[in-house]
Amino acid sequence: MIALLRGEVAVRRADHVVVLCDSVGYRAAVSAETLRHVPAVGEQVALHTHLIVRDDALALYGFHSEEERELFLMLLSVQAVGPKVALAVLSAGNHRDLVAALAAGDAARFQAVPGIGKRTAERIIVELREKATAESGPAAEPEILARRGGAGGTPTPRALAREGLLELGYAPAEAEEMLREAEGETPEELIAAALRLARSAG
């Protein structure tokens, strides 16, 4: 596994860089955010990397920080999100802003990324929000509550979770069945639990 590149920038393009390490050039696909941190050709750079092995290719991806690489791996764990789409998400903002958007349930932020539709954006929120909230810490909670307008007069968390599953494409009866054994205090927790149960049952 190639985890880190350190060497001279040999090529700097909009979607990739080539780093010269002991006379060997490594081509790494990068996000626009990482590219901002890559210096000019001829200067030294260090990139955290992730290697994806396929039958027909070895694809190397570079990141300016370990946090960005971890977010890339989190995105790859979501169904219908491949490396190209994950890099597009990372190009939409810095790591802190993207994690805050995940913690706040801001699906519109991800739907604005080329290649991501409404269903995929909502799936990213549902599957990654708990991890993002854990990473961003308690400070994110006031912002999340503010965006949702508080709890007074709103439907129950289970009803909102059912609506969320319907928006993800599940039938009403299927959504009810998925939520029957799901546990959680918020709609997001209930949806995440329902999806986990559905995957384990499958």
C-alpha cells in the first residue's frame, strides 16, 4: 500500500499531479481542494495517498491531509459513490465545511456536486452523518437544531424517518418494516439503524 508520497512536483494539472520520488514519477488524482495546497512544478510536496487496485489498473489518489483522505474513504463506503464522485465532493469545499454539512444534514450541499442526485445526496447524509457528528463534536449540535427549527410542533422522529426512507425510494410498507426494529432518538439515527438492519437481513 502506498500511503504517502514525498518528492518534487513534476506535473501539476487540474485533476492530477505527478510527484517525482527517487527518479520514479507517481501520478495521483487529486481534488481541487488538495490542488490548492500543491506548490508549483519543481517544488517539494508531501501527499497522503490511497491506492485502489482494479483488474485493469492501479489508481492512486492524493490528499493534502489525513482528514481529507479519511473523508474520501467514508464517501467510498456509500452506495453509488465512486472515486470520481468522491473527489468531486472533496472539491466542493474544505474538510471542515464538508464535515459540518454532513453533521447538519445539509443534503442540498452535496446535491449541488456534479454527478450526485437527490437520492445519492440523501444517502450520503444518512450513512455518514453519525460519523461526521462524532468527528465534529458537540459544537455542531446547536447549528443542526437551528437549521431544523427546533422540536416544537414537529412530527415524531419515527414519522420523519419514515418520510426519509420514502424519499430514498422505499415503498411505504417496506419503510414501516425497516423501522419496526430500528432504535434511535432522531430521524437520522432511526434511518441509519433501519438501513443497517436491512443490509444485515439481506
